[in-house]
Amino acid sequence: MFRQMESAGLQDLHFWQDPYSGLQAIIAIHDTFRGPAIGGCRFINYPDTAAAINDAIRLAKGMSYKAALAGLPHGGGKSVIIKPSGLHNRDLLMQSFGRFIESLGGRYITAMDSGTQISDMDNIALSTRYVTCTQDMGDPSPSTARGVFAGIRASLQFRFGSSELDNIHIALQGLGHVGWALAKLLHTAGARLSVTDIDPEKTERAKAELGAVVVSPNEIYDVDADIFCPCGLGAIISPDTISRLQCSIVAGSANNQLADDAMGEALYQRGILYAPDYLINSGGLIFVALQHAQHPEQAIQQKVSTIYDALLELYKHAEADQQSTSHIADIRAEAILSQASLEPHQVA
């Protein structure tokens, strides 16, 4: 486990078990040199504990990179709650998780993620103040969607010389909170949508309300589209899928889209423009971080809108250096984190 932590540059890894509520949870803290680690809490099924640990570690590193490139005074962290297979009291589970967070003394601030919702954050808040996305603070999903929308426009501008979405064909994978909000923005802007989701109710809704073409989860990789937009879980750009992509751009909201670093280079070699996930999807993190710091809504949304210029500038840098966009983004994030580690800092 220490070898795995060292490989990811993780600072610490915490475990919590509560027999009374049935809670089994993991918090991975990648970095606190720029400030408290911040990142969402996943509440999903895992095949085993090792898979849950790996997910937390990979996502925590991505959150550090995301916060660094967004210029936020935070490091990256991530938590996972292993979803019980039997009956459980969800409220008690989340309250116990709040006590877990509180025990870390402010090193980690949690937020919504896959499988968690605002009511969960409200229950966590009964046990700790180190939580965002409560009823009072709001849902980060719309901000994530707006940031990805801005990033898609920047990608179109760089690749085709125009940021207009009229009649642009987008293959969108996943219609969760962010995916659905993004689909509506894209439809309103005139894009043509091919969509998929494991929930047929969501795809039928997209077909009825947005005129989307529905394809199976496996077929989405083969859709001949301008943009492939992954908005589900991670590691979907893999050796098994990359050769099937029929697009010019990959730009979506999913975290850890690349199965490994080599996939970023593989996209570059295929001539597919890749929007690094932790840059294009940082709108949600910007929202939760600035909400927690009590910034006004206008300032938050103005910060989210800067994703357009940040991504466009990254593309130009990668083109000038003849490197993959993922490589340039990693170098930039690592340089920011390395510099922060040499400076005096305060965690809480």
C-alpha cells in the first residue's frame, strides 16, 4: 500500500469503520501544501476494498491537479464510502462519515460526488463543518456543466476556428446530474446529440426532450461525431476503446478519463484533441471551494467562465511544444504543487 501511495504522491490514507451504522469509508489526501484537501465523496458499489482504495487514490491526485490549475487555495482529496449490500440507515451512515471527517481536524473538506446527494451533505454537516454542497450551499453540478460547456467551445475554437455549436454532433456518455445539465446546454446551443446511459429512463427523456439519438453503452465509442463527451465514471479511454473513437475532440466531465498516462499520448498520435479532465471539469470544484469560502455567486461563475481561456491557452502551449495536452497539463500542475511544497503553508 505504501508503494501505491508513493507512486501517486499521496500524503496520507485514512480508514473508518463503524459497526453501528455499517459505515466502511476511505479518505485519501494527496496534497495539503496549498491548503486543506478538498474533493467529493463517492457512495457506490465496489467489487472489493482494493478497488475502493485505488479509486480514492487516483481521484485524490486528480483533485490536486484540478485545484492547482484552477488557482484554488486547496490540495486534493477524495473519499469513498463502500455501499453496503444489505439494508442500512443512510442518515446514520452519513452522520458517522461526518465524524470521520471531523477527526481529521480540517485536513479534508468533502462534497458531493457519484452516488451522494445534497441530503447526504446535510447529514454529514451534523457532525462536521468541513463539508460543502449542503442545502444552504447548493448543487455543484450546474457549475461543472457550465465549465465543460465553456471548455467544449474552446476546443471547437482551437480545432475548427469557431466556437459555435450549431449542428455540431456530440456523442455524450452518461446522463447523470452533470451529463443531463450539459446535454441541455448543448441542445440549446444547437448541437446534435447521440447519448447513452445505463438507465433507460434517462436516455428516453433525452430522446423526448432534446431530440437525442439513443445508442447502447457499448456503441457510444463507435459513433461518428465531432466530439466524444464522457460524463460517467473514469478510465473509459483505454486500449480497448481508443481505436474505436470516430471523433476530432474528447471533452467531457468525467474524472480520470484516461485509463493510464499512455492514453493521452495515444490520443495525440491519432490527432484527437483531448481536453484534460481535471481542467475542463473544474467548475464544480471552483463552486464548492468558493462557496465554502463564502464568495458571492457572481464571482464564482466568473471564475468558472475562465475555463475557456485556460483551456485555449493550454492547447496553444501543447501545439507549440508538439506534446500531448495531457502531458503539458500534468507538467503545469506538478510544477505548481512542487513550488507550494517549498513554501510555508497552513492546513486548517
